[in-house]
Amino acid sequence: MEPGLVHTQQPPRRPWIVGVSGASGTPYAAAVLRGLLDAGESVDLVVSRASRLTLLDETGIAFRDAHWQDDLRTWLARGADGKPDTFTADVGDVRHWAAGDLAAGPSSGSYPVKGMLIVPASTASVAGVALGLSKDLLQRVASVTLKERRKLVVAVRETPLNGQTLRHLVTLDEAGAVVLPASPAFYAGATHIQDLVDFVAGRVLDAAGVPHSLYRRWEGKLGGSRGA
């Protein structure tokens, strides 16, 4: 090394894994992704095959492996009301892994990550993770997350819930996951569908310990949602 030169070693990249399953609620996933990126977090993205059909149905956006960056930008720019170009998001620190790639980096416990957020989580994905099936990369990464004792947040989006799914959710809770139903609240003063979506996304980020300003927090004052 030449005199006077200082070589600094960059810290290893430790992303959050965001898994998007086939449940309705792709705006929740988009809001969580924007929140992570706005907080300066790295993201590894796994979009299941079923979720691509849901995304196409709910937004008209086709998510394609060969064009995932362009498709992701279009998706994250869309508001929950369907209006395009509502948001801007820098996807430069997002890495995409195909749902069928069981040899992907996050499929191993030695791959450094902070944890995983499944948003939205279908009952099928909940069952697969609870039973340890690892039928696709999303389920495999969730199983790895649990065995490595990392944070796993499961934003289940289904109603009503039958006994079998409830038992699967209890299994996940007992394994250390945070079971977080996609249940919007109204005390934060929601006036738009985006407010309701952002509340759920904010609660997911709260569970992950990621700072954000997606919703107004309860401060113990009645009427706060009305500005009183």
C-alpha cells in the first residue's frame, strides 16, 4: 500500500428480504418496499408466481424476471388508488431473486440478512412456512429466517380465518415470527385509501424496527385523528 493511502472496507450488505405472496394486497407490499428504501435499507425481493397474477389483476402491471427493475419502478410509483406516477423510488439497492431459484443466496443461512417480511402473506404461504415445506424460494427463505432466529414478519391478508390457518399462525408465533394481520386502523385520521395502506405498512416496519413516518401515532389524545 502506498504511503498516505487509506483503504476503507465497506460494511457487508445486509438486506431485508421482502416476500410477496399471492394474497390480495399488493399495495401493502409496495408501501413496505418504499418505506424500506426511504429508510436507506437494502432489499432482496422475492415475488411468488401466484403474486404476479394478483399484481397483474390489481394494478395491470406484469412483473417479469427479465425486466424486473422497470416493472418494479412502475409498481412502486403507483398509488393505492391505482394512479400512476404517484411516488418515486430509487430501486438501485434492490436485488431480485426468481421464486423458483432454490439456489439463490437467501436460501442459505450463511447469506447475511436482517430478516424477512412477507407482505401480503396468503394462507397458502402461511401453511407452507408453518409446515416447513419450502416449495418455492419464498417459503425456503422464511424457513431459513426462522431457523437462524432472525426477524420474520408475516402480514397475513385473509378473512375469515379457519381453524387450520389459525393453528398455522400459532405455530409461526411459537417459532418466533411476528403474525401481523393486514388490519388498517382509523385513529390515525385516514382520509384516503393510501392512508389505510400506509398504516399497515407502517406497522410492518414497526415490527421490523425500521423508522418511518407512514402514519400518525396514537398519543393518548382523543380526537387527534380529526386535528382536534
